[in-house]
Amino acid sequence: MKQSLSLKIGQSLTMTPALQQAIRMLQLSTLDLHTEIQQALESNLMLEVEDGETPAPEQQQDSADDKRGRDEDIPENLPVDADWDDIYQSAPPKGERSSADEDALHDYRQANMHEAPDLREHLSWQAGLQPFSPDQARAAAYIVDAIDEHGYLREWDELAQRLLEETALDRDGLEDVLACIQEFDPPGVAARDLRECLTLQLGQLDDDTPGLNDAERLVAEDQLALLANGDRAALLRWLGSDDGERLDAMIAAIQQLQPHPGESFSDHESQYVVPEVFVARQQGRWTVSLNPDIAPRIRINPEYLALVKRADRSEDQSTLREHLQEARFFLNSLKSRNETLLQVAQCIVEEQRAFLEYGEEAMKPLVLRDISDQLGVHESTVSRATANKFMQTPRGLFELKYFFSSRVSTTDGGTCSATAIQAMIKRMVAAEPPAKPLSDSKLASMLLDEGIKVARRTIAKYREGLGIAPSHERRERA
């Protein structure tokens, strides 16, 4: 075989370590974020907690440039304001905050206990936002319930046979429902084995990710043992190449995957609910800002940064440079997390202004895709940004997931959110005569009078979800 050399020019998008880290940090709760920051401070000597002193000139310039860039991107007249300064600039001294704000924040921390939602709850929420038919929704509920704590669907053949008998779906229909669930967050969930789990995660990476094709082939050919053994010579032989950079790219693509996607939803100790986002109405406009107290302010140590500028090649100098690069990756990841969280929160507030002004019955239908389309990101990114995150509003403290609700058609061709319908049901039941409580059929009829067509079985599902007993039990209690 004749050997030859050739040059090829092309463009590719590299998933940098900073981007990989930012994606992982986005789904962290406040407690997990504190842990992550503390670990970074302990392991990287270039990082330190801000103490209110003037940052180094390089940091001042970077901050000024960042702020100019953000200001240029934001229109002057937004219906909802985003307080970007709360992300990057120093928080105002506690003395400048009102005592009411301090007391309120203290109450949230002391009075609200929160247990992190488990994997099934997270998947059920996402399934509820899908436009499933009744049979598809039933199949999805069974599939979600069968997923174990590691995120795997172990007994698919038995479950599929049962669903074929209990629903009107055929085998292809069941596979379609499973494929939809396998697109949920966390990536790789509902896989039937490790190979499928990794394949699903690789499929969500950008097509131009370095090493992606080789990584997909490695998983497809079940050669992960070569990677686990760390035998580079064997891996190069398998690749049929002596290109070390190609091998490194493949390994990097594999290493960013999670073999147990349900691990991040393992049980956590109960924790105080602290809002990541504040929403307030000021001068007729809704403002959105990040809570400056959810994480310590960290920066690059200016003294060590000055030492890095020395032009020597000592071992200490090399160590400082490595720590500096890691510190910048970490700070960029933290910045990206905060920026994405604020953008998602701003979009939610823009969509749900009617709820903030008028209450639950004005809640609009909203699904992950609505936000992802606005921001130009994948739905899983929005899901990560809303997982275990809370928003403090004038109407109370809500998990960001609360603002998402499936669509229900109305008689005039419009749509209504499931949350709004549940609020109407609560209102109607609260006003019913104690001696003659409203049946599910009567509730459906009353909703139809208000222009909302809902099946009786849907009313029953919403009623049970609200913890409202059936009409005959309410009559007996009265």
C-alpha cells in the first residue's frame, strides 16, 4: 500500500475543558456549588476569596471589558430587567440592604427545609411537559418508574411486553416513547446497558467535538476495556494510527461521560432553601437578579499572578502556570453558570409576568423547548439550569421547575396551562357547598363554561395531585 502525506484545512468546534466544567457546574444545587468552590479553593493556590480589596489591574480591565460587552448586548427597554452586576461585581455591603431584606432572607434559611428531588421526580416532571397521548403518557410513567437509582432501565424486555398488553401502543410506539425519555436530562438516562448509556451521551455532543467519531466506534465495538487498562499502545493499534493527539482527543471525549447518570440525584441531606434568583417589581418593571450570597466571591490571587509573569522555567513557575490555567477555567465555568442561570430566569419571568401580577390562574403554558429556542441552547441545558434552583418572587418562593406547565387546549383554539387549571379547581372546590361537593364531572362542566375543555379523568388526576379527596369523601367529612 502506497503511503502519502496530505494537508487538509477545515473548521471544528472544540469542547474546551472550561465548557465541559461549565456544563457540569450548571446543574449543581447551591449546596453542591459551595462544596465545589471550597474544593477548588483548597486545591488551587491561585484562587482566593475576595476580601473587598481592589482587584489587580488585569482583573479590572477584564471586568470592564466584560461589562461593556454585556451592556452592548442588552437592549435599553426590556420588559424584564436582568441585574447583570450581581453576577460579576462585588455585592453591596450588608449595611446597604434593608432590614426587611435581611430578615426575609434569614427566614428562608431558617424556616424552609428542602430535600433534593430524586431521579424519578426529575424525569416525571420532564415527561409531564411532553405532548404524549394518554397511552404514551402511561407508558412513559411505567418506564420512568422502572429506571433504577443509577439511571438505567434494566428490565426493558419484560416491561415492553407488559406495556404492549396494557396499552394500544405497538413495539415501534414503545420505542418512540423510550427514545424520547432517553433525550431527557441527565444525559444517558434510561439506557439499557453501559454501551447504550455512553452512546446516548456521545450523541448529545456537537458533531465537531474532537475525537467523537473514534469514541463512538470504541463504544460501539465494546473496546472500553482497552481504555480502562490504560494501554496506549493497544489503543493506537486498535485505532490503526500512531497519532497520539488523535488518541488523546478520543480519550478526552470518553472521560467527560458519566457511566452512572443517576448519581447526581442520589440522596442528599436536607438543606435550607436559599433562592438563587430574586424577582422584584421596581418602577413598573420586573427585575431579575442573582442572589449574591449563594456563593463566596473568588478571584485569582494578585500576588501569585505577579509571580507568574517572571520569565523563568523553574518547577515552581510551571506549577503556578498550571494552577493559573485551572483557576481561569474554573472562574470562566462559574461565570458561564451564573450567566446561563440568569438568562433562563429572565426568560421565565418574561413568559410568566401574568402569573407574577395576577396569580396561579394566569400561569401560561411553558415547556423547556420554549426557553431553549429563545436562548439557542439544548433543552437539557435548560433542564440543568432549573434543577434544584429556586426563585424568590413577591408571590413566594418557587422552584424554577414550577413555572413550567404542559398545554391544555381551550374551546376558542387557545391554550391554558395545567397549573392554571389546577388553581381553578382549588378555587371551585374551596367555594363548593359542604353538603353538596362538586364531582369531577361537574368540575369539568364548570371549566368548560370558562372555555377550558378538560376530560373528567384529567380532572381526577389534577385533583389527586392537589391532595383533594373525591366528592363522596368530602361529603362524609363535612
